[in-house]
Amino acid sequence: MPADRNDEIHNALREHLAWWGLRHIQSDAAYFAWQREVFTPEDLARLHRSIEAKRAATSGSSAEIAFYDLTAQSRFISALYSQRYEYYLEVGSRIAAQLHGAQTILDAGCGIGLLTTFYAQRCPDASVVGIDRSPASITLARQRAQALGLGNLRFECLDMDQYELSGCYDLIIATHTLLQAEQDPGLPSCDWQDFTRALDAGAQSDFEQRTGVGLRLDRLRNVLVENARMIVFEKTRQLARRVPFQRALAARGLALLLSPEPIRYRSIEEVTDDGPLYVTGLGSSSSILPWNEAPEPDGAPPLHVEQLRSIRAAPAQPLYENHEASAQQAWRDLPAKQVVHQVTRKEADGRQLHGEWGRAGEFIYLYCANTFDQRQLVVVDQARAAMVETYYQEIAGEPSTSEQGIVR
């Protein structure tokens, strides 16, 4: 997309967010000071209780609906939703750039309609529908759509987990609504030494059922017309979740139209790596791209062992540390590697864990890997060897202590 077009969308979206009362707060201190102005102690207590109930819920949607009903109160909107200002800006602007040509648009899991109203503004000739299962959110969305004079937009209160959808759409948007099971680790790799996943229909079906993503995708797929598109953005940055999610999309005939785009944004000061954002479509097209199940390229520094001799690290700091997928290749490339101790075992959550420490020439290393794609390589000099041995003992000990600073 041309830079001037991108700037125009960003500026329009910033104005839209301001109309909703959102502010771009960049420090926790400023945000919490604002919170204290808006919320009473009783308000905060209610919100925290609702958050805990939502996290503790193991099935059903009642706790989640109660949470979003509570947060949809008009006096809460500015302060609560400003936490996600950059999410709305980064995700909303990218989706808005892909709305061209759409005549019937569905925003599934639209919440209070904050972005849905922006999409309807950008596409005045399209018919736009937003659905959500929170009655209070839909009530507020309808009020805001009316205030904006958006005659091409309507909202429906509907729970996709409970009911089939009606209508036909040539574009569906689903962001943070299909794969809400944040604690689900996903699909393990075949072995701790690689990142590949077996084509196991049973494991894939189990993932889709326990996370609910299969049912939701089926119901959305049923209302797509021929040659329609679907734009999805979920918490699938981890490869173990990304691979089964991509397979679920592909199994329903949704092909990749653009390269997936990982998106980084801040929730106040906390950096979030989400996504990637997928633009998919039905039907054959010469522009279809292959699905990629390899780890994303990461920004970890390459390991040059010959350069480690010149590093002056603090006493408790390693000469080299890598927590990314590339740690695996760096471990394989270690020269004159001699394993001193190693352990491979199955953890309580089903993942296979491997840990080892040894010598690489004049240096000491520790490597840890598991089948949910977590990797860590630490390299130290002889003077810090005890630090590596201590880490290794945590791995080789009881499972409850094996992850305290090695694989998190």
C-alpha cells in the first residue's frame, strides 16, 4: 500500500478513536493516574472480580459475556479501551486497507463496534454487520452507530458458539474472537529437535474442538459467498498455535492471498507480539501463496564464537543468550561440542523437554528445547561455569522447578 494511503488511513483512524474518547497513553503511571480519576474503588474491585471469573471459567461463555457487559458502560469506555489504543490503530488500519471491493461485510466478535463503525465509514456503499454475544456491547454499538449517522451498519447480538449465522458476505473480519483459549499451548512438534508437526487428523480435530475454533470457522465459512475473503487476526504468534490454526483455515478452503503479517503493538508499556494477520480467500487464484509452517525469522543475534573472547560481561551475565527459534541452529553450530550432562523427559503438560550442558572449546554452554518450540542457548566462559550447572540442575530436577529461568 502506498505510504500516503497508509498515512491517510492512520490519520482517519486516529480521529475516529478520538471521537470515541480514546487517548494514546504511553506510560503506566499516566494511565493509572487517569484510571483513578475515572473509576471508584468499587468499580475497580468489580472489574478485577470479573476478570478473575473470566480467567477461571473452563467452559461456557457466561463469565466472558458478564465481563464485556460490565466494560461496555459508557463512562468506562475511554479509560478502559485506551489500553488497547495501539491494537486498534495497527490492526484496524491494516484491515481498512483491505476493504476495497467489498459489498457485504461481517465483523464477527465486534465488541462495542469501535472498529466496525470505522469500517462502515470507509465503505459507505457496503452493507456492514457486526455481531457479538455481549448484549451491553451491542447496545452501545448501536447507539454510537446512530450518533455517527451510519445507515449502512447494523449490529446483532448473537453467540456464534450457540447459533448458526444468517446472511451472505463477501468479506468477513474476525479479530481476537476465533481462538480465545489463550492458555492452550497448541499442537506439539514431532520431536524437541525440530519444529515440524505430523499431519495427525485426530490431534487437529482435538485442537479445534477444545479451543472452539473449528465450530466458529465452520459457521463463518457457511455464510461466505463464492470468491469471498476472510481477514483474521488471532493470538497465534507461537508456532504451536499458528500451525493448527492455519491448518483449520486451509481445511475449509481458505487460501492465503497475502503474506501473513506479524503485528507488534503496545498496551501502554507492555509490548505485545500478536498475529500474524491473515488475508485469505475462497476460490482459485494465481495469487494464492503457500502456507508456511516454519518458525518466523527472528532478530536474535547470530553466534560468532570467535568474538566471545572480547566480550566483557557482568559477573551474572552470559557471553551469549538466545531465546528464539534460531537458538537451535546456533546450538548445532557450536564448535568442538562435548555434552557433559543431558536429560530428556516428558513434562506434566505433555511436552517433551530436553536440556543439556557441555563444553564448546574453551566455553561452557547450556541448551534447552521443548516440543512447544521454546528454545534457549546460553554460552559462558569457564569463570561462569557454575551458573550454567545451576541452571541445568533446575532442568534435571523436579518439573516444578525446571522452567524457572530456562524455558518460560
